[in-house]
Amino acid sequence: MGRLIRRRLLLSVPLVLVVSILTFVLQSLTPGDAARTILGTDFDPAQYAMLRQKLGLDEPLWERYWNWLQQLFHGSLGDSLFSGQAVTEALNERLGVTLSLIVATVLLAGMTGIGLGVLSATRRNGLLARTVDVLSLVGEALPSFWVGLLLIAGFAVLWQIFPATGYIAPADSIGGWAWSLVLPVVTLSLGAVAVIAKQTRDSMMDILDREFVSALRARGIAESSIVFRHALRAAAIPVVTVLGLLFVHLLSGTVLVETVFGLPGLGGLAVQATTQHDMPMIQGAAVYFTLIVVVVNLLIDITYGWLNPKARTS
């Protein structure tokens, strides 16, 4: 397992480099630049040329990337071209918001979806199994921003149970932090619950039909023990894959929900930096997203090893 962790960490270095190069090149191909955004529509050409020189935008593309890469090797992501704030500081301020939202969504969707999947697998052809099929279709079809607006209208405006917008840091109030995340987390979880439930049910049904389960039943082992101690662990591997993909998907999928609920997360910052052509902030966000994906994949591999000892030894 230690060798796996070291290999994953070593692979993250070229991955970050490739992502940063692609991000830098693609953003440079978009029309406009930071100097034009700062000056607005009406500007003096001489002033524009002076600002481009000040921001280093008049340098060749490869030289600008090399300068940024040197900063990265020295542990710095540079400063924002607009606010002057250190990119690392700006990203860290918003990282907790996005991670809180994503982790809470994965936990809620995972526990609820796995529970529904196990129940529907043990009650085949019943109402619950058909309900999971319907919910999986409906959940994938509903736009998250529309669900969020409906929840705000009902639970924030009509009944005034939860706040409509805003975020409270856990350092200020643990209860307020959890309360401010309820509606956004439920919004993101609805579609994910159905997908996880269907994956769990299909995987559990496959495991419960295998010979070793029949042998356990023949030995008189309780059905609950067979389901939760043996079948669920064997069926959990594809479910873990779905949970990992859900986490990665939410990194980009939270942008609309953060906007609807007024959450100051990484998604909104990345979108703002892109529209402003704030290259240091864009590059910093790309590095953060890449490292998060690396960590999530590493956790998935570790979970595989725990669920399947053969995978751990290989």
C-alpha cells in the first residue's frame, strides 16, 4: 500500500504539469486579456500597452508559463492580477466552502443511496425496486439549479426554515455552518442518491446470486449477516467507484449551486477568474482541482485494498 501511495504522488507531478500547460494555452487562445478587462471598453492604446507590459502580458507565451512554473517550484502560485491578493490565500479562503459542500453531499448521497440499494436488492420486484428505477431517471433529468430554486421557494421563503443564501464558517458556529449547507447539499444529493441506489442494488443482486452466498445460507448463517457482512462488502467496490466519480463531478458541478445559494466557493472564483483573464488565479485553481482529484483517486485505491485484500497485495 505504501508503494501505491508513493507511485500516485509521483504521478501527480507530471499530471499537474500537463494540466497547467493545457490550461495556460487554452486560456491564452481566448479573445481578450486581463489588461483589456481592467481598462474596460474605452481605453487609450498607450495606456493599454503600458498595462500589458506591467502585467507581463507582452512576453512570449512560453516565457510567461516558465515564469509561473518557477514560482510554483518555489511554493508560490503568484498574485491575482486584479486584487493583488496571493492566489494561495484566495483559494484557501474558498476551499473549505467547496469541500464542505462536496463531502457532505457525498456522505448524504452515499449513505442514503446504499441503504436504498440494499433494501431494494433484498426485496426484488417489489415497489421499492421499481421506485429506485424511476428515481434514477428523474434524478438525472432534474437540473440542480431548478431544484435549488424550488427548495429556496419552499423551505426558505414560504416556511422560512432554512436560510435562502449565505454561508457560515464552522469557526463561527458549527450549528450555523451545518444549517447553511442543508439546502445546497440536498439539492446536489437528489440526483446522486438515485444513481448510487441503482448501482448498489444491481451490484448486490449480482453478489446475492453467487454460489458462496448459497453456501452461507446452507450453513444457517443469518440473512442479515450474509447481506451486511459478506454481500455488501463484495458489492461495495463498484459503488466506491461511483462515489469517487461523484466527488470529481461535483468539483465542477457545484458552480451553479454555489451561485444559486450565494456560497463563496472555488467554482465561482474559477469562473470569475476565467471571465477576467486572471491567469495566476486560473492556474492556481487548476492546480488545486488536479491535486484534489489525485487525493480522491488515492483514497479510492486505498478503499479498494481494504475491501479486497487481493487487490491490495497486487
